[in-house]
Amino acid sequence: MRKDGIFIGIEVLDGVAGDAALAAKLAEVCPVDIFAAGDAGVQIVEGNIDECVLCRLCIDAAPDGAVRVLKLYDNEAALA
């Protein structure tokens, strides 16, 4: 799953997007509420994507490679 704002893109691997526990964890750690836990697992709140402060908390909370934050203003460079 991928959603783009103007400056930031968020990717969540389809294989983990339905994980309710991961959805709750992402919703808990994100300081700007980009993630929400829904009936189908991880939901990305499109209106909040460009509020991303590049803190890496979502990347650190998810299994390796499951969440990617892309800087659309920098040729889609992934936050490492």
C-alpha cells in the first residue's frame, strides 16, 4: 500500500498491512497521526502525510522493510 502527499510518500508492505497489532503500534508511535488502526489493519491518513517530521519511529516500530518513508522532493529517496 502506498499513499503520497505533496512532499512525502508512505509505503506499507501489503504482507503486513492487514496486521492489527502493527496498525495499533504505528498509530501509537506516530507523533503526527499518519497511521490509524482500522478493521483491515494499517490505514494511512492521507491528510496527515505531509506533516511527517522524518522521526523514523514508524520505521523502527515495524519489521525491517515493512514501512518506508519516501522524500518525494528528493527523487523518492527513502528515509534510512
